[in-house]
Amino acid sequence: MRKAIIGIALVAILGFFAWGYFGGIERVTAGRIESVLVDKGISQPVAACMGSRMAERLSLNQLRKLENLQARDGESAVPLTMAEFLERLRRVDDPEAIEVVGTSAAICSFTTR
């Protein structure tokens, strides 16, 4: 009985690592990014493209930093001025993450038409 439980646990652990190794985590992350972008008003094809690119190129820590782009108390949901937009970018404090978002938006906007 004990060997069976250990065997099941081992198979479950190996299955989890195989799922992650073959892109399971990346697909879930890309889907979550896509959902957030669609909620913010980006078209579904562009959001899907951006989600895939961002999930491939950014770490989970960098994706969490991008949450600083969200509106804080007293801010509008979408930046109304360039100064407000730049302030939100400064809060991210990760040039690589900002570059990936910008290039993904540009590439996906042109390739999904």
C-alpha cells in the first residue's frame, strides 16, 4: 500500500513538471494576460497575440511589475494625459518589461489585421 501511494505521488509530481516543461504554465499565463487586455478594451486577436509574446518573454516577476500600470485611487481607468501615462510607466521600474509590452503591441497590431 505504501509503495502504491509513493508511486502515485511520484507520477503526479513528474506530471506537473512535464506539464510545466512543455509549456503548460506559459499557456495559462498567456490566457490570463489576454483576458486582462480584452477587459481593458484591446481586441481579442491583438490581446491573444500580445499575451503569447509577453508570456514567452517576461518572467512572472516582470508581469507582476506590470500590474503597476493599473489605476490607483483617484486615477482614471485609462490615463487621460501623457504625464499620467508616463507616471504609470515609471511605477513599473523595469525597462525590459516596458519594451516587451511596447514591441508586442506594435507587432500584434500590424500582424493581426
